[in-house]
Amino acid sequence: MCRWISLWLVSLSLTCTMAGFASAKESKAPADKPSAAQAEQVDLDENDVFGLTRTTEVILDGRPVSYDSVPDTAIILRMEVSQDRRTIVRVVFRSR
């Protein structure tokens, strides 16, 4: 009888642990990654011009910064533009 109770307790604890891991994986979705409906990759022409506004979010190495503090050697990882495809809403840089 004691074996059955021990087996039941072990299986119950494993079930609760596995459920906790599953919900933790689902909740750790990256915030920077847009959904498939939002993401669209567009090829750029060398004549394309983009503009910054006061509300543009500038991220360097995961931290918000002003555009003036981004070094010239930084590379753009991702740039989000508004519906007009000319105004930058958010730009993510990585320093070299």
C-alpha cells in the first residue's frame, strides 16, 4: 500500500513540474519578435529615404538610447516603419 501512495505522489509531482515548465516556455516568447501577420521583409532601393521622429524608439544592445548616442560602427538588426513605409517607428542596433 505504501508503494502505491509513493508512486502516486511522485507521478503527481512530476505532472505539476512538467505543467510548470510548459507554461514557462509559453510565457517567455520574445517581445522583440513580431507575429507572422505583422512581419514583412521588404527589399530596399538605394534611393529609399527614412525619417526619424520624436516618438521613434531607438534600441542599442537591448537598451533604449537616443539616436545621437548610437556609434557610427553600429549595425541595424531590425527596423520597423509606419504604414507610409518612410517613417521609422522602431530601430534596433547592435554595436560592433
